[in-house]
Amino acid sequence: MSGHVSFRLGGCVELFIVPNTLEALLSTLEFLKRERLSFRLLGNGTNIVPSDGLMETLVISMERINDVHFDGTKVYASAGVSFKKLCLLALKNGLSGFEKAYGLPGSVGGAIYMNAGCYGWETAESVLEITVFDGNRVSKISKDEAQFGYRSSIFKREKDLVILGATFSCQPGDKSEIEHLMMETLRQRYEKQPLEYPSAGSVFKRPRQDFYVGTAIEKLGLKGYTIGGAQISEKHAGFIINKGGASASDVKALVEFVRNKVKEAYNVELETEIEFWE
């Protein structure tokens, strides 16, 4: 799995499946349901920490489910489309709405699954409807039915619902202005985030609006704190990076260390944005 997640760590799975088409994906999902075999879905792997050793699970990669279609100011993107690609295609078509998402490392499916957000923007703001598969049929659900919340959606609770893609709403815009805002977003990312190292992005959810996790960790003097190959970034304390040879166990231990320190100092319980696969 280390070759399929942005953290560049983790062990092996029993089977790694890469469907080439939507039809192949649906056939695979139907087969697995019929055989009562459990599985996990993987987009760009930017929010995942697979455990060390062998995981007794099947993984379906969505990387080749990557169609994009424009219809006026609406755009349909399959679950495997990278958000970077979606942003660039919207720019090419003179459509505004994704500027703050430029540089978001995940896929469309992953962004919907966790209602990914950055710089005051959340995926749910742009979604019109989502195409899903429940193991029996393909259907569409509305934004309200997706039950979006802060870094959450119905898909985190209803594991039988597979995201196939989504239709987003954009607005006509000036290409030069759109590009300028995208480049400004990217500049902020490179200035503030440790993008030069493997990581899974921001580790913790913000527990409340006025509590900034990275700042709180920095005030505890934990920047640069290291367990094994995992380190609290010296650039942004809300990130844990792979300094080289990090294991999932290193990351998990460091996460628990930070959670305990924050609880002790601020009486705040931190929840992770990243998911640990066991």
C-alpha cells in the first residue's frame, strides 16, 4: 500500500483491484456483494494510513474511473478524478468555483466522502447531486441527502453506498482572474504546508471554531517531535510527515502522543481527519 498512499507507508493487502471502466467497477462491486466479501475503496490515498504488515482486506482503486463532462455551468466528475485535474479543467472552460480547492490532493470521491475543505471552502458548497451505487442499482442523491457536515457525510456511516461521481455547480468567470486565485491558493499551500514530505495532510479536525490545532500544538513546543520516522512538521504543527522510513505504528503513536498532550494542556479531545486502516 505504500505505493498507493501519499504517506508512503503501510503493508500489503490480500488483493488490489483496479477496474478500467465504470462497467467493470460495477461488476466487481456486484460480485463482492454476492460473495459477501468486504472491501475498501481507495481514491488518491491522501487521507489514509494503512497498517503495517498484511491487512486481510480487498482494496478497489478508483484511479481509472476518471471521466469529466461539462454542461454549461455544471460539471460531472467521476469519483477517481483528482481535484487538481477538476480545477484545471474548470479553468480551461472559464468556470469559477474551485479556486480555493486548487492543490487539494485528493480525488472527487474522497473529497465528497469526508466533505474536504480548505481556506473557508468545503466540497459540499459546490455539489448539486451525487451518483451512487448501493450494491443493486445506480441512483442519484441530493446534497441534502448526503448529510454533509464538518469533515463528514452519509458515506462515512453508510458503507454500502459507493460514490461513483458527482455533479458540481460553477459560475462563469474570467480565466485570468480564476487562474490568479488558483495560483494564490497554491502559493499559500507551499508557504504554510510541508508539501516537500510525504504526509496525509492535516491530521486533526478542528474541535471548535476558535481552536486552531496547529497553533495549539506549536505552543506546546512539539514542532519537530519525532517517533521513529514520523515527525510533527516544523513548518506546520497540524501535519505529521514521513521523514523517511516511517511506519503506520510510528504515526499512530505520534497521534496518540499529541492527543494526550493537547488533552492535558487544553482539556480538548482531538479527533483525526486521517483514517487508520487496520
